[in-house]
Amino acid sequence: MIDDQDTGRALPGHGVPAERVLREIRGLREADRPTHGGRLFAYVYDPAVPGLDDLAAAAHAGSAHVNGLDPTAFPSLLAMENALVGAAARLLGGGPGTTAPDVVGSVTSGGTESLILAVKAARDARPEIGEPRIAVPVTAHAAFAKAAHYLRVALDPVPVDPDTLRPSAADVAAAIRPDTVLVACSAPSYAHGVVDPVAGIAEVAAAAGVRCHVDACFGGWTLPWLRRLGVPVPPFDFAVDGVTSISVDLHKYAYAPKGVSVLLHRDPALRAPQYFAYADWPGYTMVNPVIASTRSGGPIAAAYATLRHLGEDGYLRLAGATRDAVAGLADAVRGVDGLRLMAEPESTVVCFTSVDPGLDLFVLVDELTARGWHTQPQLTYGELPASVHLTVTASVAPRVAEFGPDLADAVAAARAAGPVELPAELTALAATLTPDALTPDLVAGLAAGLGLGGTPSGGPASGPGAFAPDATVNALLDAAPPALRERLLVEFVGLLQRPTY
Ligand SMILES: Cc1ncc(COP(=O)(O)O)c(C=O)c1O
């Protein structure tokens, strides 16, 4: 017997038939941004290869219950993990016949975990340092800040040139202190898609005896193919002396389902402090190469199936389609008065800003959304203006011709609508409020003032998408200093994350 009142409950009184459960999930998914179709420029990586999703899903299902906790119990997982690490190492200048023949690595759950572990390995390799530090360009991914926070390592931000959006090796050298355990750089950065001067940065790190991590989570799986296609890609991998570790996410441009990244180290000694082993308890002796202990084999098997099915020729073809899509989208941006590319595209990102005070980028983002294009707004940061980010994947290629006219149309509509005008009291509040002064009541008031749904003191949020940050919310966040933005976001998302009973 099905009790209809149970709809939406994770634990209904009576079990629900499989078909209905799947139908319900499909129903929930309808509120999501479209993961396929080449109109979502963040969060998802879609190659639009027929049959690939089914293959990955079948591989995932076949290994979902396998546990990576003990590689000796499940050699299938160890074999696939070693094959994935080998593929990544070979692609990134390591392995037999290269200058980095001893590269080793681990499969992690994502870029953030890879970066946390790179920082942990660097920290734990220098136990004599009481207050370890890392030097990281401000354009590097926020996961470095998270790693520093979790691991109690101090973060020394390295400025970037506001024109090139890159740090200089000299500024990195200046940021290195006696207690620095790691220097990081991006290949490329997520926000703007530019490749840092890895060779120079690795050189100053090596000269100081400090590890150098290249965060190639985003682009490590595309830059090598782009290079083979003739795109000028600067040296960024293990071919560069002084690069000690590299991260590359397979759930990004290797087009594997979510939950899989690879962290590589130049040799086993560099990797050793990444591990955690514990034998001082009465249960099983534990050795974890990564943060998680129990790990599903699903993502690893799905990634293995994806790589084997696409092969080098497949990735080369997909990189070519992506490169062409990037060129087409960049042309579309160049063709609109009032917009300026933040950087000439050199990887798979198109990022632009507004040079017309009457053209509010956050309003433009909403106008694009209304036309079915889901882009990612980026807030003002120091000297860097607010911008719109497009992560471009192969699935965008067939859509490019539709983008230009819609962009022009959306720009005209955004100009006609004019910039967001926040209520004066909100702007004043954003400029003067300190994060500590944010009480739950104030947040509730702000949420209500911004027209956000949800009930702050319990009960379900008012529905999917109720908190989707529109131009008004982005304008408010943009007016606030970073520390206040962080607190506001924590509070707003806290309002969303309420149990449904
Ligand atoms: C350069 C870079 N590093 C790290 C990450 C974090 O990856 P994840 O979201 O898989 O944790 C990202 C995500 O976009 C990224 O672009």
C-alpha cells in the first residue's frame, strides 16, 4: 500500500515501488539546471558522446558496493586506480621514458580533496616547522584556502597582475618565507582560464627548497590535447623541473561522472606524508591514502570506463570541438559593444566583463538565464572587476551559433532594465556591517528584503530554486567585503539546508 502523504519522504511508512521512486527523482530533477545540451557553462562537463552516460552508469553500478578501504580485498579497484594514475601521469609528463619516471599518485573524490592532500603532504613532510605556510596566487582555487583552514596552515596570497591575471615568479619568490612548505600555481585558473608562469614559479620554489604544486584540476586533461592540436600551451607539467605535484580532475574534462580526481607526486617519497595509518586501536589497522576511509568503487570504475571508451583519439576530437566553441563564443563577446574579454582565451574558459556602467553584468546573467543560457557570475575582487565565466565543453560546439544573437539580445534587455538598484539601507548595511554583527534575525530580514524564500526558523524552504541568487542578491554580495560575503552565504545556504520531515 502506498501512502500518498509520504511523497517526498526519504523514509516512508510503506516502501515505494522502484518505478515510482525513479519517477519521483526524475520529477525532482526537472528543477535542476540542464546538465546536457550545451547551455550550462559551469558545474557540469558534457562531451555529448552518445552512449557514454550509459556506459559510465553501468560501470558505476557494477562497482558501487566495492570498498576502496582495503585495496587487497578488492584488487579490481586497485587495478583501475593504478591505471587511472598511470594515464594521468603519462599525460602530464611523467612515467617511463620521461624526466619524471617515478611519478605516483592517488585517486581522490575531487579537486578539493586533491588540493587538501597536496597541502597535507607538504605540511607533514616538514614536521619541524611549527607554523607552516603556503604561498598561493589570489587567482588560485578557493580550495587552497579551505586546505589552509582545515589543516591550520597559514595562507600567503600572491597578487596577480590585473592585466595578465597571472602572478609573477618574482612575487611568488617574495612570498616564500622560511616556514613556507608549499607554493602553488594554476594551469589554468578556474576564474579566467589563464595558465600561470609555472616554469618560473617552480624554479623559485626549488631554489628555496619548497614543494611546488600545479593545480591542473580544471585544465590538466585539456591542455595536453590542445597542445597536440597546435595551441601554444606553456610548460606546466612534470617536464618542468621543480614541479613536485599535480592535480587533475577526471570529473571535469576527462568527462567522468562526479567524484574522481587524481593527485600525482613526482616520486614516492613526496607522496609518503599524504598517507594516514593508524594501528593503535583494537579494530582493523587502518591505512588511508586519501581523506575518505570507506570509498565507493563506483566513481573509479566509471572513470576507468570513460577513459577507455573515449581513448586518446576521442579526447583529441573533443578538445578540438571545445577549442572551436571557445573561439566562437569569444567572437560573440567581442561583437558586443560594452563587453570586454577578461583574457584572450587560452584554454577552455571564456570570461568577460562590462565596460559600460549602464550594463550591469548581474542583470545580463539573469537575461541570459531567461534565454536558456546558464552562465556563472563572478564578483568584484580587489582591482579585478565583476565578470561572467563560461566553462566551455565539447557539448557547446553545436550551440555556438545560437549564442551570439541571444547575447546581443540579452545585453540590449539588460541595458534597458538598467543596473540593479539596491534599497539604500541594504547598500549601507552591506558596506558597514561586520560579519560578527550578523544575527539570525538580521539574516532573515535580509533574506526577506531580497525576496528570498525559506523560513529561517524551521520548516521547509519555499521550494527548489527559491534561493537561486539573482541579480539583486549578486549586487548585494558584490557591495559587501569578502568576509561579509562569506558569512551571508553561510547563512543563506543554512536557510536552505533544512530537514524535510
Ligand atoms: C582549478 C581548480 N582547482 C580545484 C577545483 C576544485 O574541484 P572540486 O570542485 O572537484 O573539488 C576546481 C573546481 O572547479 C578548479 O577549477
